[in-house]
Amino acid sequence: MEVIIRSSREEAEKMTAAMLATAVETKPGCVLGLATGRTMEAVYAELARLHRDKGLDFSQVCTFNLDEYIGLAPDDPNSYRYYMQEKLFDHINIDPQRTYLPDGLNKDIKQEGPHYEAQIRYRGGIDLQLLGIGEDGHIGFNEPLSSFASRTRDVTLTPETIAQNSPMFQRPEDMPRRAFTMGVGTILEARRIVMLVTGAGKARVLAAAVEGPLAAIVPASALQFHQNAVVIVDAAAASELRMQEYYRWGFENDPRWEGYR
Ligand code: GLP
């Protein structure tokens, strides 16, 4: 795992978007794993801008989102499908047939996970997975104690997650208590992972995930197993990291990051 500390939230967001854009330019038919949440909004706005102003071409790209609320229809303004259309898909030239999210309306709850995994395999697996982190350490909706070997499945959200996300619902009490999520094991199969974490509110959980022990109680700590994971953070989110100076030094001195400095 590598940690990259940018001085501002905007720089962290821009760098994340630039890494996704480079992945698309390098492999026009790449498969991207996408995340939702407030953290990603500026990343998607920047990708939409790169499409509009620089002609970044998404026509061959395929996307798989991490998760979706159980019981919400695609046109429900609180669904993650709606979020993705509004924040990204409606602003770029992506083929709708190539954008996947779990089907929140699938009544066959136990069938949705294996079906989603089959779709990921059919498209060749995920080249680059974008991740955020929940205040309880979740990735996707893999809540504390999710097995590091877990696969795409239905899960029950923690009260902490409900407190974190329900303010985004017009009526907070409408937030579903359950969701479909890619598993931790599914996420770890992505060829490359980029996690974006911003804001002081995430500093403690970020330190636990990055520098703490591997533990299912902090699902994001599973990224320590991945051979090609980069965590991009702003100074506020980095504030509780013990090895900050080393991470900054690494970024300044590694030729791979030259184009991003
Ligand atoms: C949500 C999503 C996660 C996201 C996280 C952070 O619940 N399921 O994929 O990374 O919570 O959200 P935010 O960026 O709003 O803090």
C-alpha cells in the first residue's frame, strides 16, 4: 500500500480523477470499479470536465459500482444508480449497457451477489477500483467484521452508517437498512485500487486502516493485502498518520509520481 498526501482536498480529488483518466487513456476498454458518497462528487465532476474539454473518451469503458441499497428503484433519487447518472454517466459518452450496479429491486436476494460477480467476470475483471471509506471503516458497504474473503452479497448496515448517510435522504427515516455490496474479497481482486479519503472526520479511521493491524473490525485494513493499492488523502485526513513524513518523502522521490507532483 502507498499513501499520497496532498495539501488540499481539491488536489487530492484532482489527482484521483487524473489517475482514472490515465487508466482510460491507457486502456480505452478498461473496467472501472466506482464508488459513491460525498467524497467522490468532485472526482466525477472533474472526469465530466475532462470529457467535455479534453475529449476523454468513455465509449469503450465498462463500470461496476460497489453497492446499491436494497429496495430502491434505479429512478429513486436516493439510489446509487440515480447518483451515478446524475454525477457522472449523464455527462460522459459511456454506453449505458456497460454501466453496472447491483439491482436493488432483485427479490431473489441470495442470487444477486453471484449474478453480479458473473457480470464482473464476463467483462474481464476490474482494472481499477475506486474506493472511499466509511466512518466505521467500511469499504463499499462491507461493515465491521465483514470477512476479508467475503463476496458480493446482501448486508445489514450499521447504525453508524445509517447516521452517516441518512441526512442525504429527503426523509432520513426512508434510508434502507440493507444493501448489496461487492465483498472485500471481490474488491481485493481488482488489479489496482485507488482509495480517496478527505477531511478531518476520517483521520482516525484512516490511521486504523492504513497503519493499524489487519482486522475485520476495520474492513478497509484489508487493503494492506493488496499489491497495488494507493491511498490518496488530504492533509486533514492524514493528520493522525504516524508515518506522514515518509509518505511525503516517497511521493516526492518516486519517479512514478512525477507527472502528478
Ligand atoms: C457510503 C458508500 C461507500 C463510501 C462511504 C463514504 O456509505 N457505500 O462506498 O465510500 O460511504 O461516504 P462519504 O464519501 O459520503 O463520506
